Amino acid sequence: MNQTKIISRILFYICSILSAGYLITSLYALLCLTTGFSVTPYGNGKYLHINYPFTQQPFLNIEDNYPYIIFSFMLVLIPYGIFFWLSAKVFRVFFQPKLFTKDHILQLMRFYLFNIFIPLPLVIIASFFVEVENIIWGLVFIHFMLGIFCLFLANIFKQGLHLQNEQDLII
């Protein structure tokens, strides 16, 4: 169990950093795109550089059209920020002293609900406005499978909590 705690703690920190990176990048990109701050057009106005703050050094390169910005850029950054945040919360469950708690089941439930019900509708909606590459459908399937696996884990945790509560009553 000690090995599990070490690995889950490492993955918790990695996912937390990734989540912060995605969400901060999303907020910065939204700020830049709505205000024009630190944005440089190029390629005859077909593309935009979102520059590092207070520099002319490109940070992000995107197409300059709203469907792309919304469906291929923002609807990727924000959900992946949320995905890594929820992943961090799931990994956090596995290095806590008490494993089977209602809060831990809730964290697992949020993760599986997000992975089962969010990626597919986002990609379907995006497909009406931008071209969706085949690999994206594979990612949707992987998220679905992650969600199902976490659903199984949540059900195991519910059973574990039930048995733990029964045992507490007997003692």
C-alpha cells in the first residue's frame, strides 16, 4: 500500500500542475483574445500569435476564426484543465489515511461523470463547426473507458464504505 501512496502522491502533483497550466493558459488566452492584449496577427491575418506576457515572443499560435478559437482551442484547453483537476482529486484519494469515505466516493463519481458525459457531446457539437480528426474520436473513447473504470472503482468504494460502517457498528 505504501507504493500506491507514493505513486498516487506523485501523480496528484503532476495532475495538479497540468491542471493549473491548462486553466491559467485558458484564462490568459481568453483575456488576450477579448482585449487584444499581447496578440499579434500573422500570415495575412489568417493566424494569431498569443504572446508571452509583455513580450513579442509567441506563446500560442492559433487560427484567426471564431469556430476554431471556440471549438478547437478553448473547448480543448478548459475541459482538459478540468480533467486534470479531477484526476488530481482522484489520485489524492489514494494517499489518504482512510480510503473508504463518502467524500472519496464523491471525487470518483465526479471523475466518472465528467469522463462519460462531457467529451462526446463536446466533440459532436464541435464537429458541426470544425473538422474533427479521427484521433479525437479515439480520445473520446479513452475518456469513456476511464469513466467506466472509475465508475467500477466508485462502486467498489461504496461497498467498502458499507462494510467499514458495518464493522464499526459491530465493534
